[in-house]
Amino acid sequence: MLAVIAAALAPSAALLAFFYLKDEFENEPLITVARCFLFGCLLVFPVMFIQFAFDEEGLLQSYFLTAFVQTALTEEFFKWFLVYFTVFHHVHFNERYDGIVYACAVALGFATVENIFYLLSAGVDQAFLRAVLPVSSHALFGVVMGYYLGKAKFSNKGKKTKAGLALLIPVILHGIYNFIILTQNYWTYAVIPFMIFLWVYALRKVKRANRMQAKYYSKYEAG
């Protein structure tokens, strides 16, 4: 059991530390990040209940609906809801990059518990593949979500639109990932290019968030 927990937690901790340290200005309080991670862990249980209910009732069972609605929309909505209504207005959410840290923490908390359940049933030998694909993808969806939440908080116009994009774009990306896994017989050949795209896309958002914050500080100091 300890080996499973360690194998599930290690990639999440590494990814969270990576994106946490990518903040070029003011790092977030570790206690607040840890709380987000813990809340993300707890999100697994209502999401599992909802998905179990869908399966029991025979709802949303096609590949497309399972990928985009039952899984992607359900999981990303709960993550988005948690970040938006718990830390979006928090005093420590004071920079554009902060959304990335908090959303990534929630996403990786969710991914960690999901990973523990999977490794308990499939075996710890699946840990590497899980780290490279599902855990990493959850982190990257969180980065994208947090980027748009950061834009929403510090924009003078279009706050609701940007907050909506913080949910919509991760749902689309998550749905595409799920659809590839569900429908491709040789899914590794399709999912690897998609993961490369996700990493490039997310890291560009990281750079842009830091660049926007630097531009803001430059204007502030000039003023």
C-alpha cells in the first residue's frame, strides 16, 4: 500500500513543484497550495459517484459522450468550480501566474487519488505510464485553466468570458485526450503527439503569464 501511495504521489509532487517554481515573481504560500491539493484529492469522490450513476443508468455511454461529457466535463467542472469559488477571490491570488499554481494543485490532487485507485487495481508496474499520461495531462489541463482564471481576475474587460474559457478549453483538451484513448486501437501513436502538443501549449501559457505579470510590474514602476 505504501509503495502504491508513493508511486502515485511522486509524479504529482514533481509536477506541482515544477510549475510552482516556474513563477518568476512571488511564490504562493505553501499552506494555501497544499489546501488546494487536498481539496483536489477530495473531489475524486463526488466525481466518481456521478460517473458511477451515469454508468448504472446507462447514460452518456457512447465514446464521444463518455469522453467529453461524462469524464471531461464532469471532472473539469468540479476543478474549475473549486478554484473559482475558493481561491479566485483569495488575498494570495494577487498575480496572473497564481491561477496556474492553484488550478494545477487542485488538478494534481485529483490525479493523485485517481492514480492510487488505479494502481491498487492494476498494479504498481503501471505507475510510469500513469505518470507520463493521465497525471501529466491533468496537470497541463490545470495549467490552462489557471492561466485563463488569472486573465479573468486581472482583466478590466471580458472577465466572464475568460472565466468561461478557463472551463471550456480544458474540457475540450481533456475530451480529445479521452477520445483518443477510447477509440484508437493503437492509441499510443495518437496520444504521444497530443501530449507533446499539450506540453508546448501549457508551457507557452506559463511563459505568457509571467510575461504579462512582468509587463504589469514595469507599468506600475514607471507610473
